[in-house]
Amino acid sequence: VRMIDAGCPMGACVGNGSFVLQKAFRFRDLTDGLSTTLIVGERNSKYSPSTWLGVFAGAAHAPGRIVAVAENPPNSDITPAFTFSSYHTSGTHFLSGDGSVRLISENIDQGTYHALCTRSGGEVVGEY
């Protein structure tokens, strides 16, 4: 999962999620807590050109930057080529740092969703 700041200049989006280009993190770096940090999210194959499983240099705004970015809610039609998605009608599966997997609703509060996608933002995440 990668969370970027909205409006960052092309090529300059470092990201504050669990995977960032040319950076390594350990579990101890996920200071928001392992159970409240999303590590991996599901992608359907509807937009197969955008499902490259990795990063490449200069990919701040390209389909291959990471499987998806948490700018919009799961299954969003706003930027479907860059959004976590599934064929489930109610949400998308995510793996948390503690190893648990849950279905995150496509109706999740945007602030809560963004908080779950940062590794060390200091946000307090309640029920979701």
C-alpha cells in the first residue's frame, strides 16, 4: 500500500505507505501499529495494464508505480487504474502488518482509509 500527498509534483511523490521506491522498512518503522497499517491490497484484473507488481524509477504518476495507491476509496471509479479494487460488491481485501486480512468497505471514511495506509502518520484509527 502506498499513500501519497495530494497535489505532489510529478516524479516527487515519496509516499508514506508501507512500500516506497528505493526504501526499505522494518516492522518497527510502522509506528502507527501493525494492526492499523495496511501492507497489501487487492487488485482486480479489469485494468490489467496497471497491475504491475512492483515499482520503477520515475513512476510517481504511472500505472506501474505500485499495484495501487490509496488516493481514493476501494473500487472507486474516479481513478480505477490506480485504485485498490476487487470484484466483490462491498469492498476490497487488505493485509495488515499483523498478518490479519479484512474486507475494507468501499464506503470507508476517507480520513480513516488514509490513516490505515500510512506507516507512521500518528493518526488514531477507530472502528472501521
